[in-house]
Amino acid sequence: MFFNNGLDVEVVKESEKPDKDEALAPFLKFFKSNNSLDGMCEDEDDLGVLEERSDVDNEDKEARKINVDYYNPKPGDFVVGVVVSGNENKLDVNIGADLLGTMLTKEVLPLYDKEFEFLLCDTKKDAKEFMVKGKMGIVKDEVAMSRGPPGLGKPVVETGTVLFSEVLGRTLSGRPLLSTRRLFRRIAWQRVRSKI
């Protein structure tokens, strides 16, 4: 007790704070593994009865656990994949990553059929422009082009086709974005440069 300006003020001593381990002891049982609970059962009566587990069950559970390391594709990597599914717009390709790779149809083939309208030269109409010395192009052949339109929903390559491709990046969903076209364009330019 002490006096402050004539007033009698009583000071109560604060109780000592318990140790951190003592304060958390009741909650530790929730964070301990089953192996460490066996030792705690002897010390604490409030844990209750633990189930006895046979060694056979533990061995089966350990045998079921398989550690799988998936390939993590990075932009610029060259990969080999197998076409798993697809439609007329895109293909799903398994490259060994945790998610299937996505390859757009225009990235599968060196010349995409939608670009043929702009690239093909009809020799009946544009022969003078096409036959200029040094100009390269693709001649439109009605017989070759008359196979009919591709079926709706049908992929441009069959399921099970092995594709060599380059990783361009990731889609918004996190799937690897692949391109066969870009890989082979790079190889073609390498060949051209080696000839020069």
C-alpha cells in the first residue's frame, strides 16, 4: 500500500505469467503424431483410449504411399508428348507434367488450313504474280483440296500421335502451352543459316 496525494491506493501484484509450454500443454495433443501420443498416454489421463493398430495396416498404408515427381515445364523447354484428346481447336498433350499440355490446332501443323486461304496461289487467276522469278508460294490444287471439310470436333491429328514441341508458357489455368510449329520453324531457320 502506498499514498498518492493523500489517497490510500492499494496495488495488487499481478500473478506471474505461466510458462509458454505450460499454457500450451493442453493443446499440444492436437498437434502430436500418433507415435508421440503413445508416450503422452501415460502422462495425461484426459486423452482417452487410443486405438491399437496392427503392423499389417501400417505396412499397407506405407505401401500405398507413392512419391511422384512431375516434370515442371518452363518456357523454352523442348518436350516430347503424346496426344491424349482434342477437338478442332486444341489438343491435350501429355508431356509428363502434372497437368496436360494445351496445343492450339494452328500450332500443330507447319501450315494451318485457315492460313491456306491467304497462302495458296491459284495459277488460273494469279499466274503472273506467282511466276515472278525468286518468288516462293504454294500452288492451289483442287484435287488435293477436295477431300472435304474436316469433321466437327475431330482433332487434326489422331490420339496417340507423338509430337515434338516447345513450351511457350502457361495458360491462365496453369496448363503448359505448347507449339510444334515454333520448334520446327527454329530448326528450319537453323538449316537455312547453315547453308549460307
